[in-house]
Amino acid sequence: MFERQLIFNNIDLFTSNSKTKFYEKIFDIIDLSSFPKYHSSKVGPTGYCLHALLRSFIVMKTE
């Protein structure tokens, strides 16, 4: 169990592949400052981060 936790703590294992670097470059170029991070809600929770949803949509369409 402890060895598995050490593997998950090593972020280099998950970020060293070429796909991750490809998406990092794309997301560094995209400027999301004009896009709201959350919906404005007068009642209830703010919901999901719209920046994360947009990035996941880009990944979904390119895959």
C-alpha cells in the first residue's frame, strides 16, 4: 500500500508523456480571462469550473 502511494505522489510519472506536454502547450496559449470561471448564481451552488469544462471538451474532441 505504501509503495502505491509513493507512485501516485510522483507527479513526473504522469506528466512526462508527450500527450500531457501537448495539452500543456495548448492550454498555455488559450486565454480564458474573458470567459467566466463560474456561472453567476443568485441561489444555490456555483457549480463546476467552466474553465475546466472547456479544457475537458477540448481534450475530448482532440482524442
